[in-house]
Amino acid sequence: MDTSDAIKVQYRGDKTFEILVEPDLAKEAKLEGEDHSIQRLLFVQEVFVDAGEGERASVDELEEEFNTQQIMEAAEEIFEKGDMQLTTDQKAEIREEKWKQLVDMIARRAQDPKTGNPHPPQRVENALEEAGFNVTSDDDINEKFQEAIDELRPIIPISLDEKTVAVRIPVDDAGKAYDKLQQVADLKDEQWGNEYFMAKITLPAGVLSELMDDLQEMTSGKTEMKEV
């Protein structure tokens, strides 16, 4: 069987075990949370100790490491806990996704201190490119955020000032408004009453005006907001 299109998932326990999986389905399951059965994920329904050499794991080796002699049960644990070797195309795709996430995060959280307004995403992206900033498929975007801000400061004026405001929203409109609040702000002191939902929210200063406009549109102008 030609396995050149498969990618390997490697598990290191007392011994090393490997499985070969379908690239696209495995990426969806491992990195994007899609629910695919192990039977669909496996390119070859075997567990190996060396997939390159085609050396299969014995039932005794499976029993010793995974407490089962069933290939599918062992393969599922290998997939869940093992390291997946992505293809070059997959790495490039993930890198592009993370780059867009980082640009969007900066555009939402940071602002121009001169105007108090957020920087447009294209301006952020241009400045990151000018700074020579890069992300990889393995990077945690939350961890890269502050590093990116530090690199941007010599190129564009940028501030991470935050504001805390109290909001009061009629409870009939609070469901859809709550989803929006969760997207852009940290919520605390939430109170769900019979007539109103109330909370204190902390968010980037540059996002406040846009959020207020969105909430007023969602609630037909019934949202009350006060800086605290």
C-alpha cells in the first residue's frame, strides 16, 4: 500500500508507537475539534513501532503500554496524546490562520493613543510586515500578542489602555447582547434580574464606542452604559 500521502502521529511512552492517518481529517480532528472516528482517521488500520519500516506493534506491546490488545483502542489513545507531523501545506495553512487571528486580536484590543480609535487591520498587518514579525504553525497567539505589540511600538503609535464600564440591558434583549459582550470584553459582577441584565465589563478603550453602537442597535437603543 502506498502510504506517501499519510501523516504520522507519534506517541512516546515506555516505547514509541506510531499510526498513519488521513491528513485532512486528522487536522480537523486534532486541531479544529471535529469529531471523526478513529476508523476514519487511520490511513492504515495498524499500530506501528516504526511506521517507516512497516514494523507493527505486537499485542503484548499494546497490552503493556495501553492495557488493551485492541488496535483501535490503542490507536485512539495514540492519536489523542501523540504528536502529529503536519504536511508543509498544512503548516502554511495554519500559519496563515494564526496570522489573521493575531492581526484581528491587535486590531480589536489596541488603539491609537492620539485618537483613541482602533488601528484598522490592514494598518496593523502592514506594520507587522514592516517589523519583520512572523508566526509559525506552533505558536500560541495569546503568547505572541505582547511580543507583537512591542515590535509595533516603534512603527505605529499603539496603546493597550482599557476601560471598565457598567452596562444595563433589558433582559429580553440580553441574550444576543451577552454573546457580543463575551466576544470583546471581560465580564464580572453579572446580575440577571427580572427586568434587566447588569454587569461590569472591562475592554480596550478603542472598542468601547463601537460596542456601544452595536448594543444600541441590538436593543433598540435601550442599553445603558456608564464608565466606572
